Amino acid sequence: MVGPGMERERERESERESELEIVLRRVGLPPRVSARIASMGLTVEDILATPSRELASKLRIDRKVADRLIRTAAEVASTPKPASHVPRRRILSLGVRSVDGLLGGGLSEGSFVELYGEPGSGKTQFALHLCVRAMLPQERGGLGGGSVYIDTEGGFSAARLREMAEGQGVPPDLALSSVRVVRARSVPSLMASLDAADGLVREGEAVLVVIDSLLAPFRLDYRGMGELAERQHALAEALAIVRRTTARGGIVLATNQVVGGREKRPAGGYVLGHAPDVVLSIRRSLGLRRILGVVDSSFLPEGEVLLAITRRGLEDVDEKL
């Protein structure tokens, strides 16, 4: 049983050192090896999100040492901290009263958001709008950072991004330079893109990662029930990278298609179904109007709002629309 004295010592230890430094010291690695690992820019979250075999190869250490590193990282990460020590997460506002009201102010740093709907419902428009909003300064509801747009279906439009930026008072050239686009049509290229995006979030060069859409490469690379288990395993690996990115404070938005008959639900099954922090749905209404709903969240109530997709992006509904 841990006594009060030991708890206070652990608190003082945490104040003196970073979590990674504590892990490396407790594992007892040679100083030269510890210094090399520390210089790689890893976090405790990176260690926990990486399989031991991959971690051993990446850090050039023995597999048993990698296992010990992961166990120690888990112990350090799970040490209870006072609520006052938990950093307050910034909120990315969408600049639409109805939507921000539905989302409790917007999307918070460190969240994984799934947005599903039928083709043409507005998923890509939502994603592009979010990229513009992310680059706005905090006083305007943004995060003052860039975005990574992983395009798996060819839906990204630089012209549309420029149009939205102009509509929201953002210099179009700034918008085009702040959003980095990568096309990923296969699962290996998606994995590489997610790793690259994670690196940009780690370096502070991006605050938002869009995957539009997440499952498209998996549908192409894995066909039929005979490859379902392999597909779900690969999807789990992709989601582990996503979790690594959100642990750094990045927001990840993944669009998704729908399956089912009258009762529409997001594709992806059990593996994807329990991964997002917030699951949103979007569907067509009359004209330019769309209905956005919170379908699943541990901290937001279910609900729906009406919005419009215009030249400027997402807007509150004008009765004339």
C-alpha cells in the first residue's frame, strides 16, 4: 500500500521531471541510450500507443526492454494527479451558433470526431470549413494553427477552400499555405500519412487532422469476409496513430459513409464504433439546409440542429435559404 509520504514524493518527482524522463530513469537505461531516446521527441503517449516489437525496432533496443518501457510508461501515466493539474483544453469554434450550441462551444483539443452521412450530405464541406476555422486566432474562436487534410477519395478542392476563406475574412493564400494536403488511396499510404500528420502535430505545425474518408482505403485493399479480420486489425493500427495524435492535443476529424437500410449507421463495425470521442451525423434537408446531429458522446447530450452550407461555408439558417 502506498503511504502519504510516498505519494508526496511522487508529486515532487513529477514536478522536477517530465513524464518521459521519469520513465527512462525508472527503467534504468544507460545514460547514453536514455539521452538518445529523449532526443527523439517521443512522449509517454507515443510509447503507450506503439506495439513493443515496433518500439524496439524504432528505439534500437531489445524487445524485453521495450516491454519494460511500456509497462513503466503505463504506471507513470496512470499516476493520479490533482484535477488542478489537468490542463484546460482550448475549443475550436465552428462560428455557427446552432452548431457550437450543440457541441458545447465547439470541438475541444485532443478529441477524435467521426462525421458520417450519405454522399453529398456535406461531410467534405464540414471538413473544409473546419480547416478555415482552425487557422483563425483564438480571439475569433480558432486555434491559430495549420491543418493536415488526408484525402482518400479525391474530394479536396483548393478552389472551395479559397472561397470559404474569403467568405470568413481569411486571406486565401494564407489558407492554401496553412492546409497541407496528402492523397492516400491505399492502406499503407494512409498509415504513412497519419504518421506524418502526427509528426506535424507534435512539432506544433498543425492543430487539426482531417481524414476524408477514413474507410475508403480499407474498402479497396480488403475485399470480402475472408479478409475482414485482417482489415479490422489494420484499422485498429490506424486508430492507434489517431489516438497518439489526439493525446498530443490535436483534433482529428474522420468522415465516414453510412450502411444499413432505413436505420442508417456509420460503417466500420465494432473497431471504429468505440473509438471516437464524438460521433456526428449529417443529412440533407431542404435546399442548402442540412441537419447535424450528435449521435454518441460521453460528454454531450444527443440532439440535432439545422444549418446551411453556403459559399462562406457553414452558417446559421436564414429563413430565405
